[in-house]
Amino acid sequence: MPAYRFVETDDRIIERIVDDENLVINHIVLPRGEGVPAHDANSNAYLVILRGLITLDLAGEVQEWAAGSIVSIAFGTRMKISNDREDAAEFFVVKAPNPREMRNNH
């Protein structure tokens, strides 16, 4: 059975943890003032916030989400993620199905 590891850090990191036929899991840490640029969700995505507070702009609707939250984002939704707080924000992005499958079916 495969096991997956991710980096424990307060520094900016975007790392792909899992990329198989079923899904993609990315691990992201954003220090204060850092973000993920605006882009369209390339699959159905779920943000699992582990620590800190992220500001999430979904198609122009801006909300803050704290640790312990899971946010569902539909395929094709315009999104932008940022951390405006003092402490680092850390979260996983789970994409299902794998974006490769979305491209093959659309």
C-alpha cells in the first residue's frame, strides 16, 4: 500500500502529493501576503484547511475560511486564494476526478 508524505513548513510551498487515475492532492502553505493567482478550477476541487485562515475569491464572491473547514469548488469556477493574516495558512486541494480525466471528457 503506498504512503504519501508532505513537507511541514511555514515557508511557501505548493507540492503535488498524489497524482493517479482517480485524483490529485496538492499541499499548499502560504505565508502572510502570499497567494495562488486567479485561475479556473480544472476539476471538482475540495480545499481542506489545516491551519490559519485563507481568503477565497470564488467567481467574485469573497469569503474567509478557517482551519477545520472543507470548501467545495465546482469544475470551471474562477478562483483566487490568498493569506492576508500574520500566521501561515496551510491546506490540501483534492481534485476529483484527476484533471487529466476532465480534459479527456470535455
